[in-house]
Amino acid sequence: MKNFEYAAPANVESATALLEKYGDAAKILAGGTDIIVQLREGLRAADVVIDIKNIPEIVDYQYSADVGLQLGAATPCYRIYGDEELAKAYPAVLDSTRIIGGWQIQSRASVGGNLCNASPAADSIPSLIAHQATCHIAGPHGRRSVAAQDFCTGPGRNTLEQGEMLVALTLPPSKPNSGSAYLRFIPRNEMDIAVVGAASWVQLDDSGESIQSGRIALAAVAPVPLYAEEASSWLSGQPATAATFVEAGELAKNIVSPISDMRGTAEYRQHLVGVLVKRTLKIAVERARTNQ
């Protein structure tokens, strides 16, 4: 590993000043589960590594039923899935954080770091998209916000410009009669990269028999995680039945452009989209019926 300087700023302004000064030679250390490996293996280089875990608004979260969730970009996964209120309000996010690496990784890794790494197969990003998360970004010229579905621009690339960093994610309040779920298919039982991932969110009517609105998002089937807009819009007004779940899965296939690699063929990935959308919608509906 090449030698580098280490900085641990106490606030966002100091961190963005360092990012602007060093440009591409600066790398952020949030959990470190990706960047340390990349630096060690020569996949990335840094003159300075900026540890952001001393910045309170980046390592903590706040939640209320009225306002929703403000999640610091470096909040470790284990703190999220250990919160019973968040488990009820944002179950797909909890599904995701439970399977990002093993327990040791989850004590350091964060949803914000997973998002910034911008892997097409990232587990947390479909859940963020399904829950309409907003990314809050700080830079030398102020702050701006971007929808989670627009944050990734390519494999390993995101919308952050020079000097900018992800500070927090916000998720809107959970709605009555709503539920969500995330599932992935992997070759092994744990700690592997998704062949396909899918997240679904639904809100049911008061009877619990019809879908008022829904959102579907996918991973590992395109250069970036995808929001399945057509399939999501089609769900509105549909009965919450197995036939609806199957049709939504078929519609979601229309937007994918998967590759073939050692984990599976493009055809297999397309098939899995239908399977996982159907299953996540079923789970999301079941959860919605218990979330009055």
C-alpha cells in the first residue's frame, strides 16, 4: 500500500475543504470496508485519506414517525437494523443492511458508503430507491440534494463533483398500510455479490386488498441500480394478488440490460428479476397488512 496522509476533520466544512484541495488524490474513509481494500490492492491511490467518523451529523441518525429518517452517511449498518422503529418503518432497508458482508463488516460499513461505492449490485441502493430516499451532498460551494435513483451514474461512479461528499440520506415518513422488502439471489449462502437484487414498496388501501401505489427497484441488471418506473406506476389500483406480482415482475424485465459473467448468464438474470419482484411484492404486502 502506498503511503498517505491521514486527516480526521471535525466538521463537514473542513472535510470538503480537504476534498477540494487534494482533488482526486483525496479519498474518504467512512467505514473503510471498500476503500482500504482498494488502496491495499492498488485499485485506487490516495495522497490523503479523510476519516469522516468524527463528524456527528455523518455518523448518527434521527427518526420520528412524523418527519421520517435522517441517516448520516457513515452510520454503521448494525445500528440501523438494531432499531425496532426503523425495522417497522423501512423494512427493505433493514433487509439490506443485514446482508452487507458479515457481522464484522456491518460494524463498520454504512449505507452511505455502499451508495457512494456505486456498485451495480449494491444491496442497499434498491431499498433506498424503493423508499424514495434523498441524498444530501455538501461541497465547497454549498449543499444540494439528489434523489437516490439518480445518484449512481455508472459502475463505481456517482454524481459527486470535486470537493463534494455525501452527508446524509433522508427517507420520508412511513405511511399507514405500507410495507417493503428486499431480496437478492447469490451463489453462496452469505457474503457474496448479488446475481440480482430487488426491492419493492407498496401502500395498500384501507381494505388491504388493493395497491394504492408501489415502487420497484433492481440491482445487478444494468450499469447502475434501476428504478422500474413502468412496473411501479402499473401497480397503482391493482389487486394485491399473486397474478399482480407476476405481471409486475414481467414489466420490470423491460428495463434491464444484464450481462453474463461467472455468477450467471444475462438470460438467467432476466428470469430472476421476475422471480424476485414477485417475492418482494408478496412480502411487502404481507408487511403492509400488519402496518396500520
